[in-house]
Amino acid sequence: MSQTYAQLRLDLAAALTEFLDPQEAHAEAIRWFEEGLDRNRSWLVSHGEEAVPDEDRKQVSGWIRRRREGEPWAYILGWTTFRGHRFEVTADTLIPRPETELVLEAALEVGGRLQVNRVCDVGTGSGILAICLALETSWAVSATDLSGKALDIARRNAANLGSAVTFHHGHLLDGVPDPVGLVVSNPPYVDPADRPSLQRELAFEPELALFADDRGLAVATELLTVARQRGAAGCVLEIGAGQGEELQIRSLSCGWKRTAVHQDLAGHDRVLMALG
């Protein structure tokens, strides 16, 4: 008897439980159907007993092989969503996390309060912060990255979403003209010493965008220093759990007048705000 779509979903969830807990496996199986096969839950209710064609069966089998090796679903698929928009992602860019929306929300609030008209996203990766800021404000938005391949992805995402962003290839604020305005960033903040305990999926993401020296604080500290020297109105940075207090001290020591830290839903430090 031919395999049906309903059975395929059950078999897929069972395969995913080899390396995910059952709840995560169930959720990811649904995502594979919706995002990969373009078969949503309502379609499955109506067509679940239809036989799966060889093309779909082989595709799912190939996805399972790659997923068993630890490759994240977003890289297998080639895109993910952030703030309701579809963004291309590859192994040259980080996969956007829901927590990064907290950075975007803080940037919108801080930028509005400071009445900025320019913003720069440092280490833009796939471009999610810069592109969403350009779509949601009238600010002049620029973005930088050390990775030329990441910038290629960001440029394509900006073009696909009709977002006006000026991209610069360079370190931190290199190439960004004055006045800088507001600086936002999701810089690398993982302590290299934590590498052995990280999820295996992170081994597929670019090390340049993940790890920073000085217990994960080096890049954030340098950016806070450079942004202050360039006269930025403020900095809004994504940070790691437990890094808030130390980065507040460092912010004040390099000339920022006020600082604040916001936690995520799990109660971990997630966003640092430094204002002039």
C-alpha cells in the first residue's frame, strides 16, 4: 500500500524524535509540511489519505538525512521568516531568532525618543534588522558586514522586500558616513569556551557571527567604543545571558551617559541600550 500524506507526517515526526524532543519534533514536522511541501494543516485534513508521490517522498528523505547530521531546517529550506517577512538564509548568515525582535522593538523606541533620522545595523548578516527598520520607519538605513557573502544575501533580501538600505563591506562602522545616528547590532557574543556545550545545529552557522573573545564581550565592547567616538546618538545591541551588568559598566567607561538592559521572556539579559 502506498504511503499517505498522513502517514508521512507521522513517520517524519518519529524520525525527528531521534534528535528532538517529541513536542519539537511534532512542531518541526508541521513546518516541513507547510514551508517545504506547501501543504498546510487544513490541506492535510482534506487530503491526508492521498498517496505521496515519489518526488515528495524522496525530497523528505533527503531532508531527514541532512537534518540527522545536525543541519538546521532553515538552511535546508533556504529561507526563514522574521517579523512576517521571508528572508533568504545560507550558511554564510546566522538564522534569525525570535529574540532579535526585542532588539528591533528597542531600536524603534529609542530611535523615536531620540528623534534620529539615520540608523546603522552593524554585522547585518541576512539583513533582518536593517531591512525591517527601513520598512517600518522613514530613517536612512545603512548596514555593514565583514562577510561579503553575507552582504550578497542581505542585498538580495532587501531587493526582494523592496527595502532601501545602503550596504557597506567593512568592520563595524567602516564606510558609514557621519552623522552615524543610531547604531543597532546583533554582534557575536558567544564565549568560545562554551563551544563544547552548544547545540549541534550551531556548528553549521558562521563562527564569525557567533563567537567573540573576552568571554563573548570583545566585539560589543569595541562597537560601543567606536560608536561613541563617532558621535552616535545611541547603541542598541543584542547581548548574551549574564552579560548586561558588565557591558553597562563598559558602556559608561567609554563615555555613554545612560544605559539599560532588557531581558527576554526567559528572564535572560538580551538587549543593551547605551545613550549619549
